[in-house]
Amino acid sequence: MVDLPDDGFFSSHEFMSFHRRLVRYAAILGAQEPEDIVQDAYVICAARLADVQPGARLTFARNAVFWAFCQQRRGKRRAMENDLCRTDRPDLFESRDDCRAAELQLDIEYLVATLPSHLKQTYELQVQGYTQKEMAEQLAVSERCVRYRLCRIRAFLENNEVN
């Protein structure tokens, strides 16, 4: 896996390769707007890049994408909860014209279905927008255990990338 150069400079080809990998990762996570998620991740990376070791920049960027995705999901969950309070019959399902998005979602569902049950529960809580503390309470485990499980889930999804 190629990381960013130590001096911080890289060719446009290297950057686009890096960018495409981050967008693909955001899409694998299920983001509706993966480009927006990656832009949010760039903001996070720019703010903290000096704190990151040169050999860990790609990992940090992926974690930033995952964090931005989770923040977006939490925001959507809160917005949906607010909408449910305001309307009698909410339309929870958006039409999906993009066949690729539907295929990708099926691939993700398949991968999630193959997760061990304890990781599947953790994944479902994460997607629903729970914080690590809330997940630890729900699963009756420590927050450290939740972080470990999330790392295992991320590694599993990365090792079984959807094409």
C-alpha cells in the first residue's frame, strides 16, 4: 500500500490514486455522497496532519473517512428522528435509480452477513449512529473492546473489498 511521501509532496497521479481509494472506501461504508465524506475527511486531515506520523497518513486518512461517515450517519439519524416527530407518515425510503449503488449495497450486506455475530452487532450499532460509549453499554463490554471490534470490522471490510 502506498502512503503519502514524507515530504508531503506527491504527483497528481499519486494524489488521484489516493483520492479514488478514499472515495471507494467511503462508498464501501455505504455513504450516499462518498465525495462529500472524503472532503470532510480532508478537512480533518489538514487540521491534524502535523500530529500524524508519515508512515501512518493513509491509515489516518481512512480513519478520518470512517469518522466523517459516522458523523454524517449520526446527523441523518437525528434528522430522521426529528422528521418522525413532525410527520404522521414519513417517507423513509428514497428512490434509488443508481444500479451500481444498489449492487454495492448488496455486496456490503453480504460482507456484513459473513461477520461473526459479535462484530455484526457492533457494526449495526455503529451504522445506526451510536457512540462508542453507547455501544459499550448496549453490548455490555468496555469502550476499548468496542474500539478493537471496530478495528477488526474495518480490517475485514478492507481485506474483502467490494469491486
